[in-house]
Amino acid sequence: MKKLLFILSLSLAFAPHALRAQELPRPSMTQSTAPHSLPTDYNMKLGPVLFNVNSSLEADYIDNIGLTSTGEQSDFTLTPLVGLTASWPVTETNTLSVGTSLGYTKYLIHPQYDTGNILVAPNSRAAFDVYIGNFKFTFHDDFSFQQDPVNEAALSNLVNFGRFENDAGVSVLWDLNRVVLNLNYDHINFVSTQLQTVNGNNLPDPNLLDYAADQVSAAAEVHMSSTLIGGIEGTASQRTYDHYTGDYNTWSAGPFMKVQVTQHIKVEASAGYQQVESPDNFAGPGAFLPANVIQPGSGGGTTSSYYFDLTVDHEVNRYYLQRFSIGHDVNIGLLGEQSDTSYVNYTSSWKVNRTLNLAFNLSYQDVSEVGGLVNVSSYSYFNAGVQANFPVTRDLSGSVYYQYADKFASQSDQGYTQNKLGMLLTYHY
């Protein structure tokens, strides 16, 4: 708690962002009533279909590629990428859109860690928007294939964590003018393909982490005035692992509010009750992950708790925008563990001049986890970064960035620090 208060005070001083530990965003965070529009930055057209194609090269130096507490290995990596978006206006109001980026990562010093599969960006999405009267239907499929384990804060001592994620679903928005109703259904598949340790060994049976989940969420919001929106939301999900018995269930419900405090300050708040249920599927030390990858333990059962999130968007001026959020929730983690998480986050964007843009981020999580396939007792995760974006030529843009990650774990061999310095060049055709 002292660490949390310290980071909170630090975040307030710099003005704060964090990592959420839930399966999907709550509906109040995903609703959009923006009018339909086609992209204007396309660079190719085939019949009615608009395309935007770009290519990029990312070069990084990473001082701890294996997320280890001792014996760190450093490396230089190269990641070429091809980005593609396409929009097809099937009718004047109904549009099919697809967007993705494909690439691979090459390690210059340790080639045994090279990407074994094509990487697919986590924001890849195919969606079909259909407007019928006051209804908007969105059929979507979000998909990705990632290898870097640093975004899975519960894991340590891994270089590569190959995993495919697919989220297919449909959402229905009913606009009744002052009242907007939203209903969503999602089916999620998670497939683990590789668990590679810092010594280059592939751990057996990575598919023991495979699961499928179904989630239903709903929200009703009322436009009380031009500056105030209030409503109620709820989410229920069920996860089933392919190789373990029992269901992992979560549900939550509570009110939310959006307030335009001034012309430049917007506040969003949500809070409510949560319940998480997980079976006693404790696998034991070394059953499918070594003890130094994640701390073993025991547990399961039902946890009743609360969630809340307070987010403030502040437009300081037309050059500087910032967002601060603080919150708490309990959810099912990667290994079926119950993750009790408190977090603070800060992000900002600063347009320094006509050609230079700077972006900053700070995030902190304090996590206690029990139950699931393997038990993780507790850890704290801090992340900070800065990025500068600028044009190089008329068609070539560049960015340089620095990212720092620090994991404080109750078991010392699960903690680590990582520094990442990189450059990204993107060519716009």
C-alpha cells in the first residue's frame, strides 16, 4: 500500500495511465454514437474499396530480453511491418472495414529467439457496421498473434510467449435520443503456441494455457443534459480451459457517469459490485510452468469485491492533452487466477511545434492473485515511457522512444527491470 501511495503521489505530480486486468472493456468505455464516415487518407482504390498501405521498420535495443532478475541478456532487434486498412461502403450507411499490421522480429545477437510465426498487431480488426433506423449493429472479429511476454505482467523469465487471441462478436446500439441502449456478445479464443525461456528452451505443452470464453455486456445511458450522461452497466463472462475442468465465472454491475466539467475537462466515473468464481484447478510447481516463471501455490473459490474507475481528460491547451485514471477491479488472469488489482495511469500528448509531437505514459499496478491453475501471491508493476514523432520526408515519418518496465515481486526471482530504446520508420505510399 505504501508503494501504491508513493506512485500515486508521483503520478499526480507529473499528471498519470494503467493496465486493466479484465477480459474486455466495460460497455461504457466502448460505446460510440459517432456518425458514419469513410476514411480520407487512403492511397489506393479498387472499385468501391478504399485501401491504405504502409510499411515500417522498427529497430530496438533491449537490455533484458528474458525478463530475468539475474543473468540478463541484451540484444538488438529488427521488426519489419506491413500495415493495411481497407474500407468497403456496401451501401451509403453500411461499411465493411479491415485493418491489420503483419511482421516478424529478428534478434541480431541471439537468433534462436527469432519469431517463428508471422506477428499480427493486437489492434487488428474486421468489422461490418449496419445501420437500420435507430439501430446500429456491429459485427466484429478482433485478432492478433503476439510473442513479446512483457505485456503479461504475471509472467517472468520468458523471452517468447507465442499466443493467438481472437474475439468475435456482435454489438447492438439502440439510439432513443435521450436514452441509448447497448448490448454486446463476444466469444474469445486464446491459444498458446510457445513458451521459450531465456536459455532458448521451449517449454512442453504450451497449449495447456488454451481457453475459450463467452461474455455478455449491456449498458443503458441517459443524456440528462448537454454536459451530463448517467447510466448503469453490467458484464458477465465464463471461461473454460481446454485441459482443465470447471468454469471460471465473473460478473459485475454498477452505475457510470460522464461529465463535461468545462470546455477542456471531461470526467468519466464508474463503480459497482463484482463476483469472481474459479475452481480448485491448482497444477502444482513445474506442472507446465517452472516455478521461476510464476510462483506456485493453491486456492480457488468465490471472491466478492468492488470495481471503480475515475478517468479525467484535460485539454490544457490546443497543444497539450492529458489523461489520468485511477481504479480497482478483480478479474480472471491469464492462468485462471483471481487478480485483485489497484492501478493509476497517466498519458499525455504534446504538440511541441509544427513537426514534433511528444507522448508520455506512466502506469502502476499493485496486484494480489490467488487460485487458478497456478497461484501468484503478489507483485507490483511500473511502466514509463516517452516517444517523439516527427516527419522525415513527405512520405516518410519517424519516431524514437524509450520504455522502462519494473516488476517488484514477492518472490525475488520473478522480479525484473527492462529498458527498451527504439526507433520506428514508416513509409506512407
